[in-house]
Amino acid sequence: MPETAVTRIRHGSSIGQPLTRRDGLLKVTGAATYAADNHPEGLLHAVMAVSAIARGRVTHLDVAAAEAHPGVVAVMRPENAPKLAQHPDKKDNPFAFRLDLLQDANVRYANQPIAVVIAETVEAATEGARLLAPRYEAEAARTALDTDTPFVPPAVGAGEEPSASTGDVEAGLTAAARRIEVAYETPSQYHNAMEPHAIVAAWDGDRLTLDTPSQALAMAQGRIAGLFDIDPKNILIRSPFLGGGFGSKAGAAGPQVLGIMAAKLAGRPVKLVTRREQMFGPVGHRAQTRQTLRMGTDGEGRLTALEHRTLTASSTYDDFFEPSGGVSHTLYASPNISATHEAVRLDIGTPMFMRAPGEASGSAALESAVDEMAEACGMDPLAFRLKNYAEIEPISGKPFSSKALRECYAQGAERFGWGSRNPAPRSMRDEAGLLVGWGMGTATFPALMMQAEARAILRADGRGAMLIGAHDMGQGAWTALAQIAADSLGLDLDAVTFEMGSSDLPNAGIAGGSAHTATAGSAIHEAGRAVIAQLADLATNDEASPLFGAGNAGVIARDGSLLRRDDESRGERFSEILGRAGRAEIVATAKSASDPAARDHYAMHAHGAVFAEVKVDPELGQILVSRLVGAFAAGRIVNPRLVRSQYYGGMIWGVSFALHEHAVTDARSGRIMNASLAEYHVPVNADVPSIEAILVEEDDPHVNALGIKGVGEIGITGTAGAIANAIFHATGIRVREFPITLDRLLG
């Protein structure tokens, strides 16, 4: 662990310690219970039948053939699907999407659920779905960005304005000594978490128990309550572990609700798990984009203008628009900046939040274009970025709450060896004759925070407990949040019982936007402070206590004791204070939320720099990312081991974005032609031989009480562009369409 991380550890604190995952043993031994691992008594299995067309309507299902299959219990379809109290098109929050719940025979995209077969076994349900042999009345599918006339969407992302600007871009371009105009395309990328969407649903009258992966327990609880007209308190959602979420499990998805409906129809518990190919459509994806960037610089390489125009797509029936241009709001200084969005509607499932929504696609284009501008100026890519370093957020004019990007550039470049880079394309080769390229990209992601609540308990035996309905998608929440809990209670980690992952616990908000540790952690911190304040009241008002008269502000909690702040030799154990007061326990509940005043005054972002080395076969065009070094500054680090893991994951996804992920759509049918992990490629270990993450120290007194910024998504934002730039440096060929595949280097 670097010294910078060690120095952040306060005496007696769990925060800053590189602890291993508390849930690791459960996962490697198979004892961790995921949704589909649950098998209540009387369980039935449900399988979705999905559309083979992208536009039209279902005209016939052979229900009799399916129901005649041994083991099939029922075929749920529009004619017999349980009636819903709320139309599935109703949206009550930015994370809610219109759901396909068998309300009619219309088809709006390929892989849309058109029926659900319920059976005694998953094999019988699968065969029953095949026997339905649907027939359709099909219409021509609209699948390309050039299909229709673009329009300006009402909002992008989670409700942001579709355009933002400062100055006069046209005037800045006119005055520029050098100008470029380039267009980049990014493909549709589909959610494919290791754990597909799954649900085990059991009704007991108007009470509903669900085992299902969720990034937002309370929000899913509310949506389901509205659809079925039941009290949210009558819905118990258990989600202790998720096999990946990345945005796709932020709300209750259509397949999950269909599982609930199937259980209601059958009168028995039902399990429904989406097949891998069914992930391509009903559960969201990152929409394709075409991004056009215009830049101008003066004679010294300073940006006089930056324009970022995005064309993207949404479905015909819902609104989500990839906010790719948002990244240009904040990264580079220029007096004239404009970022705008347009969209078309296609016959696809609705796009949605997918790891670093907007920033991933937008930074891939922006960072590539910045290198093209640096090349036009005859400047080193790092020197160009430093020349255009933004000391304040360019469009808003706000100061940054903290920004250690210069340090990221410096530490990353030194570790990578950037100073020995030969700037000429095709100038570097390895001992095997492969072309070697070095590229870089700037990473950034907003430091978000949402609302959450936690409950803290101190018991007379000197132990504590922290309860919060938080979510672990693999990011390490079971460990990091427990560390914050122990720190807030002044106890050793082993003395704290930590409970999370269930909707009957206090609402932890949404595990999304790289905000969960800041959000849930802040609520935990406040709950711990509140319960320690109660304990301090007992002690400082008790004449028998050595803390009598010290006042709440005059004591500190450490290692299970309260100590006088002015004389730490005077103190007593928690158990002694509670025992003398005759209290079995004390309980406190607290909430946390972002500070609107601070966010009005400061721009809050995490930053980083990624350096990539690629090797390219000059004859075959095969590309290997041989080395990645990322340096990131993200405020206070709760657990360096887990943070590095998150940075690695983000950078590997950047490799996936740059070189692998691409959904191929048949323009005739609108169907995804590579809807499997055999053909929808993602990186494996051999694709990332060497990866390193540097944790750059940064203190942010404004972002939240703990000084925490998110780390989950920032790694992807610099990496895809760094790899694209390295490929250009290796080959002299600028590929402006992602993913960069060998045919584009040979063509």
C-alpha cells in the first residue's frame, strides 16, 4: 500500500485500512446467497417467451400446445395476466422506466416478453415457451441513427438540460489559428452482469416476499407497491448480494415484475431468471452515439473553442438519452464551449444508465479529439492537456471542491515512463517487431451524493450494530460500509454487527452514480455520531463518571471507550456507562443528504489520468493492450484494497469499450445478432496483461462530511480514449468508430 494511503489512517480507526472483503469467504465457498439460489417450498419455474421481431404485433400463440406439455402449469399472456393497479408506463422517478408487462399484443423491440410459461421445472417451462410458436404481423424495423429526423430531447441522463454553453463558439473558431472537426461513433452496448436479472416471488395474501437483485431496495419496493396496489411495508425484498448491477438493477425491471405476476397467477412461489440472450432488450443498454467535435486553438495551443454535438437514440415508447456531451462541461478550459444533444427514436428496448452513463461514451470521443487537436498543434498530448487545464469548472464558473488532476498527470506519467515516448506515429516497436503505441486520457466523474438513513445501536455488552438497507454489487459495500460503521461507533470492526441488503432496514438510497459509499456511509456516520452523543449525555451528566461535566463536545469515542478530549487518561468503557445507567442498549437513527449550498457553490468531481500501451501486429492488425497505468484522486479513501479493485474494473471496462463490446443489429429484423457472451465480446485476463492503479492523495472538505468521492465509474472514462490514442500512435491510423477492431486498421 502506498505511503499516501497509510498516512490517512487515524489512530484506532478502521477507515483507511486495506482490509480484505468480509464477504469473500462466503463467495468463494458458494455460501453467499444470490436471488436464484432460493428455493421455497412449492416453487414453480417461469420462462419468458420473447419476440423475434422488433416492430408489429403478436397475432397467434399456440397456447394449447404449451399447456399440453407435461409439467406446464399455466401460460401467462395478455388475456390472463393479472391486472395491474397502475399502468406500467407510469414513471414516478428518474430511475423508473416503462415496463413491458403483457398488457397487449404490440411489439416494440426484439426480445420483448410476449408470454411467460410457468411449470414445475425450468426444463418444462423452456420447452413450453418453445411450443408457443408465435406468429406476427411485422412492420419494418427502424434501427439506424439516420432513420429519422433528429429532435432535441426534453432532458438527457437523469434530467439534465440537453444543452449547455458559455461564450461564442463560432467566434472562437473563427479566431483560432488551428481548427479540427471530427466525428466519432460509439455502438450499442448491452448490460451483461455475471448475474442476470432474476426473482423468486412468493405471495401470502397481500404480503409479498421477493429475492431479487436490487441497487435501490426502497425504490423497487415503491414501484412494485404501486403496480399491485399494496402497502410498501407488505413487500420484503431481500438482496444481500448482487452479481453486478452497473445501473441495470437500479429499478424493478420488466422480467422481475413478470415473475411477481406469474406467482400471483399461479398461487405458488415462482422463480424467473432471464436467459443470457434475453438480456439484450428488456433490461437496458448504453445507446449508440455519433459525436461531432469542433475545436480551435490559438498559436500557443490554448483552446479558443470547443463544441461537442451528440446524436443518440432512445426507444419509441420511453425517454432516456445518453448524455455524452456532459463531459465537455468540465474538463478543459476555454472561453467558448457548447455541448448539445439530439436524438432519434428506434425500435429498440429503452436505453438506460450503464456504467458511467454519458461520461464513458463522451470521454471516448472527447479524449480522442483532444489528441487530434494536440497533433494538429504539434504538441505532446500531456503538455496540451496541461496547457488547457481548467482551474475552475468552465461552463458553470464554479471553483472545484478539490482537484488533484495535476498530481494524477504527474504521478501517472512518471510511473508509466511517458517522458521517453517518441512522439512520431509508427516509431516504436518491441523486440518481436510489433508496433508499440503510447496514449493517454483524462478521467473524470461527478462526485454525487443522495439521501439515506441508518440506525445505530450500542449494547450493554460493549458491542454495537449498524443497520442500513445498503447494496453490495461486488464493489465491497459489506466491508467499506462496515469500516465506516466501526469508525463512527468508536469500536473495533469485530465488535460491530453490520446488517444490510434487505428492504426492512433503513433506506440507503440508490447504489448508483458511484455515490453509494458517500451516501450510505454518510448516513452511517451520522447515526454513529447520534448514538455516541446519547452515550456521552449519560456519562457527562453522571456524577459517578470520570467524564462528568465534560460535555458532549469534550469527549471522543475510541476502542469501545469514551475519553475526555482534554485528558485521554480519563475515560470509561461503553459497557460501564450503560451498566451504571441500567440501559440494555441505546438506539439512534439518522439521515444524510448532500448539502445544497455546497453544491451550489462548488463543482464536485473525481479526477484521474490513464496511460495505455498497446502492441499492434503490423500485418494482421491484431491489438493487445499490454500495459495500463491509472492515477486517480477521489477524496478520502475508505479501503485502498477495494478502491484499487474498483479502478481495475473501470479500466478493464475501458478496454472492453475500446476494443470489444458491440451489439450487432440485423437492419432487416431489428434483432441483435450476437446476443451471447460467445459473440458479444468482453475482455478476459489475457486481454489485460498488466494493470496498475495509483491512489493520489486528496482532501475535500466540501463534498460531504467524510470527504468521500466515488471510484466505481471513473476508471472507464479515461481508458477508452487512452487506448484509442495509443493505437493511433502505434499505427498512424486514426479510427473514429468504436470498438476499434483489426478490420478498421487493415481496411
